[in-house]
Amino acid sequence: MFEVVQFVEHRPGDQAVETRLGESAKFEVAVHTARTAWQEFESAGSGHAYAWWVVREPGAQLARWIADNHSHKEFAVDVRSGALVEIRS
């Protein structure tokens, strides 16, 4: 099972607001949900807010996929090394 979580910092230094966007048994479906939320956030014109999205196992501290609205890049975790690997920019 994979959960999709969105974090939004409305102003620099603010506490990030964490919103659980759902979960899926399939990793690919969870990533699609996160990408859709990312596109909706961008379309809403959220000003200078900083947001990022993660796909992880429920409650895990380590995400399997992560993206943010400032870099416009996506990363996955190499499970062998634990390193972030850019998969799309």
C-alpha cells in the first residue's frame, strides 16, 4: 500500500501543512495522484507557496517518490543505496 501526501508552506519559514491525499495498492497509481495534485496546485496559482508531494508506505519516514513545485523535478529512492535519483525534470 502507498499513501500520497501533500505538504504546503504558505510563507517561507511557516509550519508546513500536511494533507493526506489518498492511498493506492499500486505505486504507479499513487504517483499519478500526486502528479495530478501538483498540476492542480500549479493551476490554482498559489503564489509564493512552497509545496511538495510524496508517495510512501503509510506512516513511513522515507518517501519512495518526491516532487516539489519550485524545482519541477521528480525523484525516486534507490532502495539499494537510499539515494535520491532524479527521474524527471
